[in-house]
Amino acid sequence: MRQKSVITSRRRRALALVTLALFAAGCSDRATAQKAPAAPPAVPVAVADAVERMVPLTVSAVGNVQAYSTVAVKSQVAGEIREVHFTEGRDVKRGDLLFTIDPRPFETALRQAEAALGQRQAEVSQARATVARDVANHEWAMAQEKRYRELLSQELIAREQYEQLRTNANALEASVRATRAAEDNARAAVAAAQAAVDNARLMLSYTKIHAPIDGRTGNVMGQRGNLVKANDDTSLVVIAQIHPIYATFGVPEQHLTAIKRYQTADGLKVKAQVADQGGASGTLTFMNNTVDPTTGTIQMKATFPNTQNILWPGQFVEITVTLSSEKAVVVPTQAIQPGQQGPYVFVVQPDMKVVARKIEPGRRVEGETLVTRGLAAGERVVTDGQLRLVPGAKVDIKAPAKAS
């Protein structure tokens, strides 16, 4: 009986030792788990490479598009519009027929002027014949006067007879001068009649109104059947030349020195950006000679070929004047974050961990920012997902952006 009690006691001690060992092992595992927490997951981000390339040095402004030239077409004669030969809002070429005014009154006036010219020309012919007759009579009288003077010197005729011939010759000479003056008057009348014919023909030509320039027509104010006045205040149509076209803009005076320094004989390159339509390239062609003291800007003009009709008169556009180019490191603008110590970017290290790098950003150019200090070409910066990052965090590149 005693032996059975000893065996039972030994079993209890063995069971207690096993339980104690298991408890100690469980405590050891929990301590180990508390000392080594699980690593946080990698943060998904988008990245882009810092790239060194030539970046244009530009000046930006807001410009207003203006037609290269604008012509208000008016009638130079009064009358009824017989025909409109174009469609409003369409392009026309220089010399295209636009309107026809009733030509019948002017055709009648031309025929009258031509008839008067014919009459004056006949009068000139008559005056010329009269002059020829009087000149012939005067020459015959002078020959007679010479012959009778010789006879008088020989005392073969009476002096009274000679004096009568000389008086007749003098009268014929005066008659020649008078008929020549009449011929001159007739020639002057012909010139006046010719001027009247030219004027009538000119008035007739005004009944056909042609386009004075290439351009696009506006609203037609004179329709078929309307009566128009000569040089009326209201124009029949306005033509705006849009090939080429102007854009005027003001540049702050602090940029004037740089613009003058980089200005060349060929002019500076200018780009006009239109929302949802792309841009148009042109050349700086005008710079005003004074700075506006009220605004501190200087007025400039750029000329654009506008072959694609991107620019339209009256439109507001974003103007960019390219002065020169410089080599610089650029990154997408969204990669730069504001911080208490200044702007910074998250740089991805080879071990896929990020560090916060303080930088000095420069100017912005079309969605990119120049970095003047703090970043080297080839380094990768985070462009999306910065809100979940801290220095030393591991990242997972999901959608890397292409290098510029």
C-alpha cells in the first residue's frame, strides 16, 4: 500500500514539471513576440526620375488677339444693291466681287459723257481746219505784201495800194492768232469732256464692290434690294484679316532688360496657348517705345501665321516668350512638398526606402519645376503617395512615370 502511494506521488511531481515547462515555454514565446513586432507593409507610390535637360527661359503674360487688319466695306456710290456675291462668315480673297449696285444710272451718265466728248473732239477738228485756212491766207497775203513792197520801191504802184495789202496781211495774222486760241479752247474742252468720261467710268466701276484684302467676312449689313448711300456711316460688311494675326500683351518692366538682351534680328519666339485647342507659334514683331507708368508694363505684339485658325480676333490667350535655354535638373511639380524647413522631396534609395531631401526649387515650366540645389540628375523622387510616407519608410513602386 505504501509502495502504491510513492508511485502516485512521483507521477504528480512529473506532471507538475511538465506543466511548469509548458508554461515557461509559452511565456518565452510571448516575450519573444513582444520584443520583435512585425515590419509595416511597403507603401505603394509613383515615382519619376530627376532629369537634366535644356529648359527654355521664358516670360509669360496674358494677351489679346487682334486682326492683322480690318476693313469696313462701304459703297462709294448711291443706289440699289442688285446682288450679294458671297456668304457672310466665309473667307474671301482680295479682288473677289462682294456686291453689285444698280449700274444703269451710271451707264447712262457714261454714254452722255462720251457723247459730249465726241462733240468737243469735232469742235477741235473744226478749229484745226479754220487755223489751217487762216494760216494759208496769211502766208498768201505776206507774199503779196513782199511783192508789192518791191514794186513800191521801184515806184511802179501807188503807196495806197501797198498800204491796203499790208493792212490785209496784218488782219489775217490776227485772225490766225484768234483761230489758234479757239483751237486751244476746243482742246481744253476735249480734256474736260475726257475727264467727265473718266469720272463717269469710275462711278460705273464703283457699282461693283470688290474685297480690298484677304480675310474673313462678318455680318452682312446690306442685303439685296436695300438702298445705300455713298460713304454711309454704316458699312456693308467688315472684313478681318486673320492670316497672319496679331496678339498684343503687356510685359512687366523688370523683364525689359532680358528681352532687349536676347532680342535678335529674327525676333524672339512666342507661343500663344488656347484652352482645349493647343497653341500657335509666332514671332515677337513689336515692342513699344515707352513703359506705361500706370501699370508698369510695356506693350508688345507678336505675329502668328495662324494657318490652322487656332487664334481668333478678340480672344484672350496665354503668351509665352522664349528668351533662351539653360541646362537644369527638373522634376514633376507634384513631387515637391511644402515643409517647415522649406520645400522637400522624397528620394527613393536603392534599398527601396525613402529619405526626405530639402531642395531649392526654381521656376516652373509646363508642369515641371527646376531644382537649383539638393537633387542630382538620375535620382528617383516620389510623385504620388507622399501623405503615407515618413523618412525611412519602404516603398513599392506601382506606376513609375516616364522620364521627361
